[in-house]
Amino acid sequence: MQGSKLYVGNLNYNVTNEELKQLFSQYGEVKSLNIIEGKGFAFVEMASPVEAEKASAALNGFEFKGRNLRVDEARPPRNKPRRDFKRY
């Protein structure tokens, strides 16, 4: 794994930051955590790529709050082409 930021998908919509931090803290230090409200996913940044790899291996497919998590390395944001035309 290259980076230390993880994508966490298929989250239960009622999961809190504290619950998710507690889950990932079992595999290392959680530097940051961002749950995307109403979307069912989050981004978790671990202290090192080794810790991120451990968390990903252990938690991918893990049942948490009634749903099987999908944990993978986060991809960098895509640059969307800007539209400069006006609609009338």
C-alpha cells in the first residue's frame, strides 16, 4: 500500500466518528477521520502505510453495525474539467 489514507465504504448511516475511530484504532493511530454524511462512506487516515495495510486487511469485509465494510486505499481526487459555457 502506497499511502496511509483509506476509503471505507458500505457504512451504516448511523455510525459516529467515535465508533469508527475506535474500530480503526485497534490497528494503529488514526490521524484523521471524515464521514461523508448521508453517503455511507468515510475516509480514514492512519499514521503510516503499514498501519493502513493492517487495518485494510483486517476490516475489508468485516461486519460492522449490520453491514460488511469495504476498505481500500483511497484514490486521489479527480480533476473535473471546468465548463465555461453559459446556458440560456
